[in-house]
Amino acid sequence: MTDEILTRKEGRVGRISLNRPKALHALTLDMCHAMSAALSEWEHDAEVEAVMIDHMEGTRGFCAGGDIAFLRDSALNDSGASGRKFFHDEYQLNHQLFTYPKPIVAFMDGVTMGGGVGVSQPAKFRVATENTRFAMPETGIGLFPDVGGGWFLSRLGGRLGQFLALTGARLKGEECLWAGLATHYVPSEMLEDLKARIIERPGRIAGILSEPVGTPPEARIEQNAPRIAKHFASDTFEDIIASLEAAMTDGDEWAQKERDTLGTKSPQTCKVALRQLATSATLDNFADNMVMEYRIASRVLTRPDFAEGVRAVISDKTHDPKWDPATPEDVSEALIDSIFAPLPADEEWKPL
């Protein structure tokens, strides 16, 4: 269906390899469809016991996200219609992975951001390496941490999910393991051997991945966990900013850095992300989370901040976005309510 995804059976394992290296394997709609079709076929194939998701060529990227240029073009030129189709079908893939009846192992060997988070976090086994760079950086381009981000981030302890959602901070592999975003940490030089052994004995994935592979490096973010829990404790964006600013008066350089980072983000989508995570934490069904995220995506896609954020950060690389609304105080509760409001019944997201 597309040479940007390689799907094949190896032994009793269905293997999906992302193959768009020049874009760090960022997902296109065709790639989502190819993955979904393979998963549907293998679900009912008695010869397939487990599924493996990895990438071809090099270590820089497992999957750097979604097709942002395509989404911006949709926002500017077709009122977001094709962009909404992308989100709808990508979210169906995320839900399919989350509810898949056979074990999935995802190898997050390299950049794992946005859409890459969406295809790795639903997996039962999530393997990080020294090359892993995990992030949900969407607030920096006027989007929000979607693809199930509300579900996964809201369930991290110590307000770490809120910190990651707002700041877009990048975590290394050992930090993903510490946070619970990865289930295992393995040196990348061992991956090919591990994959071969899983293909040979897919019923023993847990045992194979749990064999001693040495001690991972110390997770640096653990040192800042108390600060994160304290300053990101509120679901109100202004409270978080005020907490950081209060610490700055005492010379806290970490608080200064994070406050400066938040100053570069879209105030609208920071407030969206906080409500998204707070709402998702109350849900007991991943499908309900995806219904919510599709409502948000349908609205945020055509709001001014998305096209402007992509222009400033990705297209022109001027890093000077003019957010609208410009400040947290200007982002009204009514605006946030409208972004989360139900869609017409025939437009709501539905699982496959």
C-alpha cells in the first residue's frame, strides 16, 4: 500500500517497520492506513502471536510525529477537512493499538514524538534505548498533546504529564523508563539480537526483554521531580506561571528556565492541554478519550495559533509566533468550552 511502511510476517510475529527516514518516519495518512490494515489482518491470523513495531535505517528517529505540513496546508486551504480526516483515521489506529488482543512490542529507538508516541504508548512492551528522545511538543506549534496523550500523560505520577504537555520537554530513554513511559531499557547494540529472539519465541517477549542488560544511566529528571510536582500542581495555567515566578524571586534557575519555556508556548493550547489531561484522568475508557481529543483537534486545527505556530517554528524557523489570544489571561473559559464542545452527531469520532 505504501513503501513508507513495511509490513510482513517473520516467524509468528507480524512486523511493522516505519520507512520514511528523511522525515524521521513521521506518519502520513497512507502510513496510518497501512498499519491499521496489517493489524486487522493479523488480529484474525492464527499464525501471528505478537506484533513488533520498529523503524528502518539509522537511530535518529523512531517516529517524529505526524505530517505537520499537510495539516497546516489543510487548515489554510480546505478549512481543515483533510486534516480532520487525518486525525480521525490516526486516532482509529491509536485506539486499535490500545485495544489489540495480541501483545505488541514497540522499539522507541530514536526520536519518539507526537504521532510516534501515539503508536508506541499503547503497546504492552515499550523499549527505550540511549537514542530515545521522547516528547510531546505540540503546545509550541499551537496544537495539543493528542494521539492519546491525554490518557497517557494524565496517568503519570507527580504531575509529570502536565509538565511534559506544557513544556514539551524531551526525555531520554532512561528517563522514560523511570517515568513509566517505557517498560524496558536496552542498549541499542542489543536490539537486533533481541528482535531475532522475539521472532523465534514470541511467547517469551517478557522474559527476553527482562534479561539483564546492564544498569541504565541515572534519570536526570528524577532530581527535578519535587519541583515539577510543586510548580505544576494546578490545572490553572496562570497558577503554574505564578508558582514558577515566585520561585524565580528566590533565584531558582530551574524555575526561570521553565517559565521562559512556557513563555514561548501557545497560551490557548496550554490551557487546552491542562483541561484535556484533567478530563482524561476521570475517564475509564480510551475510546471516550479519543472522542474528546478529536473534538479538540477539529477545532484547534483551524484556530489561528496552529498555522502561525507551524510557520514560526517549522516553516520559517523564525521562532517568533504571534499567538492569538496573546496571553493566558486573554484565553477565556468560553473559548476553551467551545473547543471541547461535542460535534454534530454525524461528525463525532468513532473506533474502527
